[in-house]
Amino acid sequence: MRNRIVMVGFMVTVLAACGSSPSTKDGVSDGAPGSGGTVGAGGADAGVIAGATGTGGTTATGGTTGAGGTTGSGDAAATPAINTFTGSGSMTMARYEHTATLLPNGKVLIAGGINESGLLASAELYDPGAAIFTSTGSMTTARNAHTATLLSNGMVLFAGGYDGSAYLASAELYDPLIGTFSATGAMIVARQAHTATLLSNGKVLIAGGEIGNAIMTNAAELYDPAAGTFSATGSMTTARYLPTATLLSNGMALVTGGLDVSRTVLASTELYDPAAGTFSATGSMTTARYAHTTTLLPSGMVLIAGGHPRGFGTVISAADLYDPAAETFSATGSMTAARYEHTATLLPNGMVLIAGGSSFDIGAPPSEHAEKFALSAAELFDPSVGTFTSTGSMAVARLWHTAALLSSGRVLIAGGVDDNGGILASAELYE
């Protein structure tokens, strides 16, 4: 399976054919492989596009795990109008397929990803108090399609991914107190496009992903922060590439969707029981999907939104709710815009912010593609009525970006790829 940047090239080529003028610095025009990237499907199956993994039972934000509340200073900027996006400076470098992790001190750690120069090891910090990004120590290995998980001890675990030539088993820890990365024990299985979920016992569940060219895995393992090592645990019932994983209120982890070994998009889901160390099948989603998001709601239900059906299928606007007590999925209101590769962020008021992504359908006529490559539109899901409504649009259309909830309740949107295929350094805040 070729990396996701090839798909960017394919879409940018379509934009050029439609009269748009994509940036020549992105390294992906005319379908060129460019510089590394994560997996996606190549050839005739170019509808396979990697998505953000939902981790740690919170939101799916570029493969990042948000673990618990934080402390820190408030935002420096004056309070904006409600339901609006405002600019908030730029990262020190453009990047997409990076991770964004809210730290206990209230800052946001941005790490890895891709830009026109290739795969990135660099990292930076966003300070909400000053509204600026500054460089911090670099990772020991350049990587994307990795996961970043905030541990109970305040450190951040980075695991797996792709370094431009190989899938990675290596893992490393970021220490916010000294601003440096250091190697920790390696995973048993080298993989990318997997999930990472912080469990209630403080361990991290790693599951699924791709371990070779178009070779998906059902293998799972646990990282123990006290020992700094990974150990095998029970395997998933199905091999999955780009699933999501959400920690439920009962301590179980829900794994949904993705692609199996035959590249079939999955509606099936399963539960991981930390006490038994095993996975078991649970209900199926109403729609097979990948590159979707999953968000744990205050009620304990899980919102599944959007995604792609792969190939020439129509991009999904439908959403489901998972009920852990009944272990069933049921349809809820649909999004106002079909999308995949978006972000979903649980807000302090219990609503879910859906932002950006793409509604690009490679089966649509070329004349329809230009405005659909990346979306600026955002919407809110209201669990009390089960519906989505439009909210303010981002200043810049983007996909493969990240979204991080700040301690102030604002949401930091950073990086990604714009509607011309350009790689972004810009950031904005939603309130």
C-alpha cells in the first residue's frame, strides 16, 4: 500500500486539470510520491486515504491522545465572538499528518508529520498565554502516521509510524519539564496507522495498523510506563488499518471500522477488556467507514461521524451513536457536510466541534472537484437533540490538520493541507 501523499498528489493533479493552481513547493503535484508520508492505497484503489485515529476515549485529532484535563494560563488574545475562528499565529514550520497533544502545563506539543522537505522529526510548543509557537527538542526519529499519547505521569509517548523508508517499531518519550525526547522500549510489531489508547490502569493499548505494503494486522500490545516496555496482549478479532479506538466510561476500549486485509471497509467493531486482555466482537455500525472520527460524549455514548467508503463511493455524512450498555449502534442526525479526514473535538458544553476535512470523491466528475478538496466549513453536534448545525467556518480550508482543546475551552486548529494542496503552517482558534 503506497503512502498517503500519493493520494494528495492525485487530488492536486485533478485540481490543476480543473484550472486551480496548486503550490509547486508541496512536492506532491502531478501524482508524484513526494517525500514519504503515511499509507494510503495506490493504483486503482487510490480511494484509500489515511485518517486520524481516535485515541484515549476523547476526540480524533491527527492521531493524538488527549488524556484528561489540564492546567495552565489562559489565552492571551481578547475573547472573540462565540462560534468563530480567529487566526493564532503560525507554527515554526508547515506540516501535516503531525500530532497535537495538550500538556499538563496547558501548552500544546506539535510533533512530526510531513512538509515539502520530507518527513519531520521536529517538534514545537504552542503557548496559549502568548499565542505563539516555539521550537522544542526534536524526536529521535522522523515519523508520521504515528500516535502521541499523554501518559498519567505527564510525559508523552510517541509510537510507531513511518520514517520515509520503513515502518517503525521504535517509541520515544517527551518530557515537558526539560523539553526533550528520549528513546523508550520498542514495540513488538513495527506499524503505522494504528491506534493508541490510554487505559484506566495507566497502560497504553496499541492496536492494528499496517505492518507492510498493504499488509494489515490484528496484533495488539500494551505499553507499561513504569517498566518502559511493550508486551503482547490479545489480538483483535479482525485486522484493521486506520480504525479508531475510544476509551469508554466502563474502562473498555471500543475499536471501530477501518480496512481489513482485503481492503474491505468495515462496519464491524470490537471491545478490548483490560482485565481479561482480550478483544470480543460487539455491534456493527450502520455504515461501513474509515477516516472517520469517534468521540466519547458526557453521557457515555460514542459519536461516530463521517468517513469514506473507499474507492468510488460517496463520502459519508451519516453519523451513529454507540450505546455501551446495549452494545448497539443507532443512526443519529447526519452532518451538514459529508467529510472525512476531519477533526472532532468535545467542547466543555458537551457539544462536538467537527472541522475541516475533505468531501473529495474520486468518482465525481472533474468539474466538481475543485471546491471539495479541503473544507473550511465547521459544524456542531448537539447530543441533547441528536443533530448537527453549521457554525463559523475556518479562515483556511484544511485537512490532515490537528485540533486540540485548550484549558480555556478554545480549540487550536493547526497545520494541514489547503484546498490547493499547499502545506500549511497557519493556526487558528475556535471559541
